Amino acid sequence: VDLVVHVGAPKGASRLAQRIGRANHRMDEPSKAILIPANRFEVLECRAALDANYLGAQDTPPLVDGGLDVLAQHVLGCACGAPFHADALFQEVRTAAPYAELD
């Protein structure tokens, strides 16, 4: 893909960056895109997303180390697989960098 043509508002700088990133997978050349707003309100949204993209701003929440939802899924998977000892599982979990400080 040499050029991304995006019709409508990108609904955020992060989405726009992800979509533009699909074009021109070459390290020595920038990706190219054309934004085509569908109405005058989308002109403003497109402009804001482009400006944020040029500044490197993202509108996604930052990644969180040690997400408790991920930990809960892991514990549930272990519980469904076989009996386990809580202390042994706790020590195993703490070997993963995001959970090293878990207490």
C-alpha cells in the first residue's frame, strides 16, 4: 500500500496514526495519506487529528504495568487447568516484571 485514502473523520489521533502506518512500510520514507472529510464538521476533526499526529500526541490511555484484569485471567486459567497452591502461584506471578512489586 503506497497511499492510504481515509474517507470521513479518523475518530482520533491514535487511529489515524495506525491507519497511516499501513502505507509505505519503508523505514527511509514517510507514510502517505489523504483525508477526505465527509462534511464540514469532519474537516475540524481531521485537522485536529493531523495536528496531534504531527506533534506525536496520542489519545489512547497509557499502558499500565501489572493490570489486575490480566492477572485475574491468569489465575482463572490456572484454576481451570489444575489445582494449585496460592503461595506458589503468587511467587510465579511475581517473577513477571509487571507484577514484581505485587504484595
